[in-house]
Amino acid sequence: MRPEGTRVYLGEEARRREALLGALARLFDEAGYAPVEVPALEAQDPAHPLYARAFKLVDKTGEVLMLRSEFTTALAKALLAEGRARREGRYRYAGRLWLREATAEVGRLREFTQVGVELVGVSSPEADAELLALAYRALEAAGVGRAVIEVGLPSFVHDLLEAARLPAEDCEALRRAVDRKAVPELADLLDRFGVTGRVRQAILALPDLYGGPEVLAEAERVALSERAKLDLAWLAEVRRRVSEVPMIFDFGMARRFDYYTGLTFRAYTPDFGLPLLGGGRYDGGLLPFAAGFALGLERLMEAAA
Amino acid sequence: MKLTVALPKGRLFEASHKALRAAGLELPTIAGERELWARGDATDLILLRNGDVPVYVELGIADLGVVGKDNLEESGRDLYEPVDLGFGACRLSLIRRPGDAGPIRRVASKYPGITERWLRARGLAADVIKLHGNVELAAVTGLADAVVDVVETGTTLRKAGLEEREVILRSTARLVVNKTALKLKAERLRPLIARLRQAAKSARS
């Protein structure tokens, strides 16, 4: 019996997967990204963003190992160990990942393949623009039509929730309501936690801060922290450099397990319900300066079919 | 830009259909409860069991839908839920036989997910049995020493000689929207959400 959430690829499908992996490898290679391979076995690490969802194995010494569940963390650890964390570098990877997630649905396997890049050692709007443009070209290479890239700034939600000065548990309840755009719950929670005035108004505005360039002006009114304002200026500079990429925005994106510190992005295509790509900047999180993105091979195949 | 709407059959259907139409969404007409789907010029409609709405919307088969908060919480699906439509109010409660005060060892429910989360939050170790209907019978017959079930008016409970002990969740109908659809079909969805919020607000005041 084959374990749940795993698949065999044969014939035409296997060929198409190989061709797509090849096309993406060439695209990233031509853009100056060098190949990297990292082990599939990792030491157990409770600080890992996917620690709870990763497969665990027992080593011969009795110590617990984790099966690789994500490339960014694995690559960052490898670069730190090799003393390359501060040096400018362009890396690309492709390979299998595993998660214990119980349900296997469209593009949601327990053993799946990701292809991605990391741009390490630099932090600038220019670097982010390079990645956004490359992400868009990757979607074109994969044959995904009419893709749109959505950009978010985690500092928006984070700094506003911090400004409310609430205990961690209440903050988490607010974050969840913002992320689900559950405005009625959000209003109730703010009442219950006694959040008032400008902070309340700004938090309530977050779920609806999405759309085209018109939300940027609105976002500027809502940005209370210095960092959020700087991030907006940074984003404006990125946009100026990649005018060819169709871009939308959502400043109410507030995922939970994130190492991202700067601009984050996803890609959507009409008539496919799930995002095709995800990435962002994570300066100071795993590495001093770094940003990258990853594409899910199975989802890409599904969306391009 | 075509939209696909998933509506729940049963007690939420009429009110959902009416609320969406009143907010300006043109919905194809449905001949009767046995119809499964209907095509329209601008909007397609699919009819589902209440608990099946979240998965259709999360995976983008439907762009939006209406579902009770109870079923939404139970599903654990990753969706936007921008509007509390206000109707279909009910509560999920812990129900026991009058006088039962012993520890809870076995709980029966149509909502095993919510029940388990509630038990864990309370630090209670009890088995959860998933049932598909007439849940109160589990308490009456002794299959379980407590049940978690929907209470609307409490009449059914009283008739069965049971007692509502604690409200676990208050539920109303929610508008749910697929994450991609909200962004790529914002032109149609944003104004719809605004009108539904306005209508829900004036209904409350």
C-alpha cells in the first residue's frame, strides 16, 4: 500500500514534470543562480517554522531527525555552517519536501516538489525587484496564463497589533481575525480587549486593505509605525523597477509561521483556487540579508493543465 | 467575470439566496431542493450540504459561499469570512442529563473537531464519538455521558429530558470567499461584500 499523499509519476506526466523542472532550472541559471543541494535528513529543531508538521525519524543514536519540510531554512542553515551567510550569492534549488499534513487534495500532497531561489547577502529594492521579475518569468515559463503577483508587508499587521499593547494570546486572536478578513469578529474582539481610538480604526481597516495601486494611498494613511512607512517607500521603489509585472496588494496578510520581515509575495492565476508561488524578504530572521521564493511543482502542473 | 456560488441546502438556503439577491447578485433560479446546480449568465450556483461548503470554496471550485459559523469552525478550512450575515442563529452547547455531575469520559457530536478543541482547552481527557444525527439520543441512551450539539430554541432538548450546560460557540451564517477569488474577482466581490455588510448592519440596529 502506498502512503497517503504520495504519488507515482509515469509516462507523459513524468516527462512533463521533468521538462518543467528543466525549464525552470535553465531560467534561474541564466539569471545567475547557482544550483545547491541540501540533505533531506535534518536534526530536530523545535525553532523550525514547520517543526510540528514535519515527519520525524529516530536515528541510530536514538536522537530525533526531521525530514526536510522547507528549503529556505535548510539552505540558510547550510550557508551559515559554510560561512557564506554574509556574502552576496544567488542560489537555486529543486527537490522533494515532506509534511505530515493529513489530507491530500489538489496540489496538496504530503510528499511534494518545490523549485526556488534565494538571493543572499543583499537587501535593497533592487534585489526585491529582481526576484519579483524572476518569479513572474518563472510562471510564464511554466505556461501559467494571466498570472498576477500579490505583494504584502508583514510589518503592517505586526506593528499595528503591537501598538495595541495586548497580551500574546489576545494578539493572536486579532491576527487570526485579520488574516481571515473576519471584520465582525475583529470588531467584537477589539471591543472586548478595550482597544480604542486611532489604533482600533487602523486595525479595523487592515482586512480591507487589498486591491490595485489605489490601496497604496489608503495604506499610507493607516501606516502608524515608522517601519511600516519605510516599507511602503521601499515597495514604491520596487514597483518603479518592475512595471512589467502585474501587481496587486494585500496589507492585511498576516500568516502565523513566518520568518519574513520585509515585502512578501504570492502569485495567483484565474480559475485556480490556490496560490502558485510564495516568497519574500527575511533579513535578520534566518540570515542577515536574504530574500527568495519557491514554486510548487504539483500545483503549477495542475494550474497550467 | 463569472462567479460560482455555493449555497447550503436546508435551513440556511432561503435566507442566503434572499440576502445575496438583495445585495444585487443575480442568481439563477433553482427549481427545487433536488436540483444540484444551476447555470446563469453571470453566476453559477451549486447546492451543497452545509458542512461541504467550506471545502468547495477553499479549493476554488466555488468563489464564494454561505455557511454557518459552526460548520466553518468544524471544517478548519483556510478561507476569508468577511461578513456575518446575521441569520441562522444557533449555538453549539454541551448537553447532559439533569443531575449528571460525574466526569465526562465520552462525548458524542456531529462536530468532533470543535468538541475535541474545547475538551483540550479545558484540559479534559474524553473520547469523542462522531455521530451523524439525532445526537441527543446518545445522552439519553447512555452511549455518551455528554453531547455537543446545535441548540436553536431548546425545545428538542427539553422534550428529550436533557439539559443545556454550557454554550461552546455562538453561530450565525457567514459569507465565505476563496482567497484567490477575492483578489482576482475583486471588481464583483468587493461591492457585494460592502452591500452585504451594510444590510447586516441595518438588520442588527
